[in-house]
Amino acid sequence: MANHINVYITDTGISYDPSNLVSQGDIVTFHFPTSAQSVQMNFGTPSCFSSSNLSLTGGTQGPTSSLEVDMHARPGSYPFTVTTSQVALSWVEGKFRHGGNYESKNGSLDVTTEPPPPEEKDKKK
């Protein structure tokens, strides 16, 4: 049974829920800030996904994308780089000008072949 891992890319960094530990066949959903107008992701080579790149265009909700960890991904650490851009309009010399800020963040996913730890049941008080 595949697990679902969430990766949150924010203005302050990258966080993982529940962690960056993934197994073959797991679904990883990347969540990007609502301010991002475009997102470029580079998973490097080799990648734990079938693709080594991902491009998204933002909207009012912020872009998201889900990928499945390749069934042939070998155990190990797989770094990735996320570049987001925020597009802004500004009034310069009597005209609207497009501008933007580009920001890069680095993260990684660790592929394991070990089964996930058992979930803890609610403990009696």
C-alpha cells in the first residue's frame, strides 16, 4: 500500500509531512506558495521519479503536483532544487513594467526499502 508524503515549499523553506523518507510506489505531493507564478523543479540524475524535471504555472490556490516514487528507485538520498518566481507589476516612468523575484531552495527525498514503522494506537490515559 502506497503512503502519501506532502512536501511544502514556502517562502521560508521546505518541510515534509510526515518526513522526507519515501518508499517505492509512494505518492509525493509538492505544495507551492500561492505567490508563486511559476515553479521549476530539477530532481537531478538519477531521479527517484520517472521524470527529472517538473514545471508548473501558479494560480490563486498555489500550484500542486503529485508524483509517484519509481518502483525501480534504488535506496538512497535524492536531492532536488525548486526555483519559484513571483511576478509583479510596477509603475515605472509612466508605464507598467513586469518584474519578478526568483528564489531557489534545496531539499531531498530519502528512498528506503524498509517497511514504514507501525502507527501508534491511541494510548489509554
